[in-house]
Amino acid sequence: MAVLTSIEEMTYREAIRIALAEEMRRDPRVVLLGEDIGAAGGVFKTTEGLIEEFGEQRVMDMPIAESGFVGAALGMAVTGMRPVVEIMFSDFLGVCFDQIANSIAKYRYLSAGEVSVPLVIRTIGGGGVSFGPQHSQTGESWLLPFPGLKIVAASNPADAYAMLKAAIRDENPVLFIEHKALYGMKGPVHRSEEVPSLGTASVIREGHDVTIVASLLMVRAALEAAEILAADGISMEVIDIRSLRPMDVETIVTSVKKTGRLITVEEQPILGGWGSHVISEVVGACFDDLDAPPQRIGLPDAPVPFSPVLERAAIPNSETIANSVRALLAR
């Protein structure tokens, strides 16, 4: 097999589809399960063309029974396959919560480490497209408390490609979170057979006045805020958290020791969100380095509205972040 080393411009959607195709060509044990992923190409067209290349034995349309086919994927993973399951909307993770929390995450532990669980659960979350309260949640922190499960979130095409390939090759179960409002985003992607290790954050903009830690669509909002504030002479360091479990606390702590200030931005209510854990770790590691109390930005404590006007008001944006930074610097 030829080694791919090209850099190409592609959308987030294309990066997902290409990563799946390359891993299926590389390893015949990789199979896909999900609703409408076959002839329909997926509700967000991330599996388009794959059934034509790999056939119905490897791209399997499932009934509307997430608990059933997620459980089936666990059985496949522990008996030699490498299944990739698509949960059409992150909101539906609740339907198969027991399979993930009580079986998938714990299976390797229960086997005393003798059985690996190479299983990826791709799930699509987030608002911004007016899908309403039951189809707009990111689900980022729902499964954070469960040891044995890795949780990653891609905010750009390059990470969508590389991290999905890494997740498929991992010997542990990985929850791979995508964002529906990012599918049209374009960016350079380095296509290579080498994959990164999961579990690292990425400093995507360096600064010295305040550290912003964000995920998924909020990374783009943070970068836009950084441009707004740069015009006022304010320097933001932006970190894409990328991996929620394991979490790269060291990169965040190093940044906060430099800037002295921290704001976390997540597209979910802050109660029970990953931002609280980040702040707890930072306060414990560099309390004396903080020049102001860390702040959290998230959704209001309410369901995501269906109304486009209300949804736009609820989801943090560049102005929300910029105003929070100004207020923090004024303290």
C-alpha cells in the first residue's frame, strides 16, 4: 500500500469520509454500523460512497435501535473486528447510555486487561442549525465520569481526519464527537499513514493576557474573539482542548502560568461541564499564578431553543467571549 503524505484542502465532512475510507482499505476488520449510513450516505453525508466501495457486509444500515446495534458493536470488537458506530445525533447517546457506561467502558477492566475493545462511537452534536432541543446537544460531558472510555472532539478538518484515524486504531473504546455546524468548514489536511496519539490539547494561537480553552464550534468563536481583541491590544492564547478524556491538563496549566487568567468556553450548560474540571485542575496547580478568578462560558441553564433568533442568543459567540475577556481583564 502506498503511503499518503499529501496536504490537501478539504471540508470537515470530506475529512471524516476520507479517514473512514482509508482505514477500511487499510484494515478489513474495520466495519461501519449506523442509521442511514449505506445507500443514503449518512444524514450528514459523511459515509457517502462507502457502501458502493465496501459493500453491505462492511457498511451496515441499522434499525432505529441504538442500544441494540451499539451492543452488537461491542460483541464485534471483543471478537476481532474494529467497528465504527455512528450515532446520528449526540442527543441519542442517552438511548444507549447503559451499553456505553456499563459494558463498553468497563469490558477491558472486567477481563483483567486480557480483552481489548477497539470500538469507535462517532456522534454528531451541537446547535447553530435550528434542530431544536432534542437534536442540538453536544453531549461532551455526559460520559466523562466513566474510566475506560476515551472522549475526543474535533474542531477542524485536520483533526477530524487525523484523530478519527487514531481512534479507529486505538485498542480502547473512543467516543468521537463531531459538530454538525462544522461539516462545511474547509482547511488543510495532512494525509498520512502516521496518526497522532490521542490525549493532547493544541495551542492554536499564542498570547500572553488570557488563556481561552474551547471545544468544537467554540474554538472558531474563540479565534474570532482573539482577532477582535487584538485590535484593542489584547493578546489571547487559544487552546483547543480536543481530548476530554484523557485531558491534557499540563498544556492548559503551562498556558495559565504565563497569562494569569483563564476562561473556558463550551457549547453546553456549565453545570457538570468539562470547564469546571479544567478550572479545578488549574486552581489546584497554579493558584498563586492567577491574577483573577477563572471564568466559565456556556449555554444558559435551559434547553437549546428551536427558534433561530433564540438559538443564536443562547450559543456563545465571538462577542460573548470578547466581552468576558474585557471584563476579566478589568478586575
